[in-house]
Amino acid sequence: VSTQSTGSVFFQMCRAHHIGYDIREREGSIFTLIDSYKRDLIGMTVVEADLVTAMKTFHRNLSVVHQEISSANLPGKNNFNTLIMEVDKIMSSLAIEEPPAQEGTETEEKTEL
């Protein structure tokens, strides 16, 4: 499997889970390949109208990507579990709860930055 097709599969998976950046709304998730040769490190930046929404989006994205790319045969080959636990701690300290998955009940409050 070439690294180019691996990257393509990653971004297809992101699109399938609605993980991306909305240019018109100027919010969402941006990925950066840290090592463009080996393509084994990736960074994620989340831009949202407020910290609570950004943390929830970051947590959701990490969980989805971890579920999609992790394998029971390769324990310890990534740092997703550690990072997800750290994000949980931050969300707890900010009194942010992970919302239940409900469709069609979105409430948005946006502020200009």
C-alpha cells in the first residue's frame, strides 16, 4: 500500500464521518502531515466559535479516527487512548459534558471573533 493511497483513504474516512473544514463558516478541523515522507505523524487543529464546541469537536474527531484506524493486533502503536483521556480531563475541568448523540436537535450560538 503506498503512502499516497493511505492518505487518500484517511481523508475519505474523514469525509464519511463529516470531519473537515467549512470554508464558508470558517470552522471545522484541519489536518497537517508532520512528516511528509513517512506520513506516520499527523496534527489536527480545530477551529470553532467557542472553546466548548472546539473541545467537543476535537474529542469526537479523536474518537472516530481512533476507532477507524486502530487494530486490536497493534496495541500501543498509537497515542489515541492517552490523548482522549487527557481531553476528557480538560473537558471535565471546564465542566463540559459529551453530548448524547441526537439528530435534528442542534442549538447554535455563534459569536464573531
